[in-house]
Amino acid sequence: MSIRVRLGALAVTTAAVLGAIAQLPAAAAPAATADPEAGRVEVFGHRGASGYRPEHTLASYELAARMGADFIEPDLVPTKDGVLVSRHENEISGTTDVADHPEFADRKTTKTIDGVELTGWFTEDFTLAELKSLRAEERIPHLRPNNTIYDGRYEVPTFQEVVDLARRLSAELGREVGVAPETKHPSYFQRIGLPLEPRVVRALDENGLNRPDAKVVVQSFEVANLRELDRSLRVRLVQLVSASGAPQDFVESGDPRTYADLVTPEGLRGIADYADVIGPDAEVLLPVDDSGHLTGPTPVTADAHAAGLQVVPYTVRAENEFLPADFRSSEVPSEFGDVFGFFDALFAQGIDGIFSDFPDIAVEARG
């Protein structure tokens, strides 16, 4: 699908932005391309095709694959009985209809997750059977009102169901659909006795996917659990990098390093000891100023490639709300902006892959 937008007063031309970006020397070629057959940028359907369906549903993942995504991305959290399910957060009041279930009213509670106090309902307090009685809802209805027509239609999927879906679609589409699970809040779940890592390893082992040639990548914003997984997994590992703050395991252990330290040349060489890819917030590569405009690229992509790492930034979304001011079409947050211009700006950095809520647009932009 292609999109035409009329840029408003806030926007500058894509050519001007790309011209400014071109001032930086071109990123060095990666040690190994993300797609050895085509050498192309890999498209990751972020939470599926979450621009079109409620996120982390089988419908969202299937649509992403049919739109051409190379990978579908389930975020993983555990149930009370230890089953991995796909939710962006373990707090599920914003993505399911749990609040409408009187039988679960007494499960509402307040917890501190990674230093943030949250009140709601949490997956670790529900068995899988109980979670399966809930239905998914659109997380950001004020920006994606069209998605709300699907509220109440889809279950919370298990990781196994996502793997099974990817296998079925691979056979049907005649190309391999990859799976890119992210381990959410690993230190927290380790602390409460529901560690994610052995469950992820077991799932990949049981499905014959723990091998170097499997189209699987495993992600985390923390470091210690990736180091642990590196001892057991033979698939690619992705160190996610926020534009601010520090890995939660660093915070809890007293390690003074931040995400900014991880993307220095020295930090990137350290990541290469246990991971294969960095997944930075797009702002790590293309920072913005206080007004939301691009300030020029950083050398992170070139430095990562020099360390032997691939670079797969997150997350390109089409709505003005999520785009740098240079690419917004109006003051209306939910309207689409010049998302192709933003894709071009990121591709100009020499990235190896991209996460997007709109995999069809990402595929079009790549082409």
C-alpha cells in the first residue's frame, strides 16, 4: 500500500532532510548481511501488523506476514502456570477486556515493575485457561480508532501458537516467516520465580528452532539474560537499546552504565561478545531536538557494523504522533505523515532491518 501526504507548515522536504543526513560519512558495510540471499533490509512486523489490528494477536501476526514481513514479533510474558503468552506488558488492562470480567475484579492490584508502580491486572496472576477467557482490545484507540472494530474478537495467544502460525504461513506463502520474540522484564520475572529464559530455550528446542540457520531472533532490553541465553541458544540475539535510561539489570545491580554507554564503540564491542544485533530506538540513530526535528545522524550504525553487529532500529509508525516533526503532515496526531521520508532517512544509515507497525509500508519503502 502506498500513501500520499501533503506536508504542512511543520514539515520540510524529504530531499532536504536526506541531504542533511548525507553530510555524515556512509555507514560501513556490516560483517554479514541480514538477508544473505537478497542483501535487503529485513522487515519486522512490530507486534504483528499492529497499525491495522489489535497488537499481539494471531490476526495481527498473520496480516503482517501476508503483507510481506520477514519476521513477526511476539513480546513474551508468563502466566501463573508458567506458559509464555504474547503481550507487550504483563499488565493487561490496556490490551484486553479484563476490566469487564467481574469474576476477576479481585485480581486488580498494584505492583512495581522495573521501578514503575502500576495498578491493574497482571498475566502472572492468571492461569492460561483464565487468560484464554479474555479478548484483546486496541491499545491506542485515540490514534487507531479503526482498529477498535476488532475489539473482543481475538484471544491472547501463546508463544507456541505464534510459532505454529509462522510455520503454517511459511508453508502457505512459500517463504520462511521468522519469529522474533522479546523477553519482557526478565529480572522481574526471575525474582518472582517465573524466569523467562529456560521457557524460551525449551520452546525453541521443542520446535527444532534452536539452530544457527533458524529464522529466529531473541531480544531483550536487559543484558544479563541475553548473556545467559547466549550459553544455550544458537539463534541470533538482539540487544535492544532505549534512547534514554539504562538496562534494568544494571540499575538493580548498581552498574553505572547507561544505554548511551552501550552504543559507544567500546560498548558495542562488548555487546558483540554475546549478541549479534542491536535494536536501537530510532532516535539513537537519528536524534531530535526539543522541537522534535532531526538534528543529524549519529555514528552508531557505522560503529556497530565495525564491531560486527547488525542494526535493526525500532519503531516506524505512520501517524504524526510518532514521526519526527520534519515528516509530520499536520497537527493532527492520528493523521499519517511522510512515513516514506522517515524510512528513507533510516535506510540511508545503512541499517540491516526495521521494526514497523505497518509492515506493508515498510516493504513498499524497502522496494
